[in-house]
Amino acid sequence: MDSQQARPQHQLLRSPEELQGFAHDLANTPPEPLAVDTERASGIHYDDRAFLIQVNSDELGTQLVDPDAHRDQVGEILGREFNKREWVLHDATGDLPCLAWLGLYPAKLFDTQLAAALAGQSKLSLIGLTEDLLGIEISKNHQAENWSVRPIPESWLRYAAADVDNLLDIAGILEEILDSQGRLEWLEQECEHRRLMFADVDSPTPRTLEQAKGYTRIRHGKQRAVFKAIWEDREEEARSRDVAPTRILSDRVLAQVAEATPKTYREFEKIVKPAGRRPGRNVTVPNMAQVRRWWEAIERAYKAGSKSWPGPVAVDYGSGTYPPKNRNWQQDDPESYEAFQEVSERRNELAQDLGIDPALILGTKPLAMIVWRLSQGEGGVEELMDGRDMRPWQKDLMRPILAEEF
């Protein structure tokens, strides 16, 4: 197996002048696809912005762009060339948002992870695809580094460059496989769907209380009030300090406090500052000022009374009714539940014949929704598939299955 030592050299671009030089060089090359990736500092900073952008092209090789000191100029300088080209990314939904915040948007998208899944590849990771398709072994180090560190160590830069050095070759192989399978159009539809998801994005989407782990499972209003009181304070502090909220207090501990609804400060303190716990890489221990501030927020929530406490989280299923949970569905409406089981089994058999994950055709939850509403006479097959935002290739596969059952 080839070593990662044979990779091409990379260049690190930091200044606006270096970015302008890169943009000028791109403008003088054919408008061919760009392999693109980002490195972020997930779980360290408040948002998931890019701290390094890796770009590879057949003509210019691999360039590493450091956007941190000139974020307001990156899109203006590089966008003219970047935004009119096809991009090749691996797991594009992870990178497209932070690139959009910089004003960078692909004209067309090729997602190698999605391509591998649709082609029925056994390995979907970039490391696995590089080894299986090219026989090249790339480093697994530095996957969880703090990419906001400056200067970026050279070993990290080599690791980052490897993510795009071979991406265009991988895309070419997967494109040939999908074309031979008659599935290339499936990929094009899926990639366009993902591209459009971020076509109008220009800033991070604000966090919501409902997104915090554990919140939707809380049943009682007083517990939700405790959770909300601490969560709001934590968000304000995290935003002002530019740190990830969970580095201040984990969602797990936050949920424990809410479930306990502590009656006294001492009871609350024992939960958030247990004896013997020390700060570490993955362990957060709040200081006394934070603990007192959170307790004051909890007391205010208690005093405000039950009328001010948050209600249960409402799940938006769109218009129409939605199916009971499985354990109730089978008992309450056995006929429609049996139809759901039959349709699910046929979808699974089809996926097995194609060698792909059944969820690529249609996930279990949207499938349950469609079957339930068909059984209740709340729409036709085409209308309900449209309501689930299915792509044409998915509809073509599911239409005969649904039509035969209903």
C-alpha cells in the first residue's frame, strides 16, 4: 500500500495578498472541479466556523487557506472563482454551512460520502475509500485537534492536506461506478438537494432550547423551567466568551439538575460540583460565581410560578395526523400497522437488492408518516411523497410499493 509520504506539497495562504494570488491563478485555469474540505474547532468555540480551508485542483495542487484573520475578505476574494465551480466534498453537510458563512457557495456539488453510499461501498469514511479505491493509506491522527491554535503545526497541515489530495480521484472512480449502475442521476439529485439547503445561508443558525440534549425528554413544567433558566444563562456566557456551551456545563449535568428540581442551593451545588471532580479535557467543573448565578436563575423560575413555565415540546409533523408509537399503533389500528410492516419489509428487500442502506430510499419515520396518512385517507401517494421532500429517484422506487399496498 502506498504511503502518505508521496503526497504533493501544499501551500498555506494567510494574507489577503496571498488569497488574491490564489484567486488570480484559479482564474487562469480551466473551470474544473475543486476538492474542498474544512477544519473546524467543534466543541471548543461557540459556533462551528472554519479555521482552515483545504482546496485541491488538478492544475494548482493543494492550497491551504487560513481564513481566521481576514474572514470578511475571504468570500470577496475567492468567491468569484469558487462560486462558479463544482466542488467535491466528503460529507458536504458538515462543511457547507461554515463555507457559506464566509460567502463561498458551490455552483454544483459532488459528495463522495453520499456517492459511496449510493454505490453500495462497504466503507464510507474518507480513510476507508482512499485505501479501498486508491490503495493509499492516510493518517488518522489530528482528527480532534483545536484548529483555532496559531500557528498551526506542520504535522496538522499535512494531515489536513491529505483530506483533499486524492478527493478528485476518488470522485472520478465513484462517478464511473455509479454511471455503470445507472445511479449517477440519483447522486446528482441528492447533491443538488444538499447544495440548495445552504444556498441562502450567510450566518450561523441560532441555537434553540429544544436542541439541547435531554430537554425534549423532560416531562414536567417545573423541570423544564429549571433547564431553561440555566440554559439561557449558559448560552449568554458561551456567546460572550466564544466557547462551546457544553464546555461551561454539559447537557447531561444540566438535565440531571432539571430532573432533580433542587430545593436548596446546597442540593443544587452537589449536582453541578460533585466532590472529587476535577477539570480536564472532557470534564467541566463550574466556578462558584457560575453556580450562584445559576441558582439565582432557578429561584426566579420557581417564583415566577407554573403559568410561566415552558410547555411540552411540540413536534411539527406538518398538516394531518401522525402515527401512534409502535407499541400503541399495533393495538389501536392493527390494519394500518400491518401495512406499515409490509411496506417497510419491501423497502428493505429492495435496498438489499441494491446493496444500499434502506434509509437512503426513505427513512423509517417518514415512511411511517406516509403509510399512516394513506391509511387514514389524508392524501394520495404523490401528494404525501411530495410532503416528505423526496427526490425523484426515491419516488420512483417507492411509488410501486406504496401503490400496490394502497
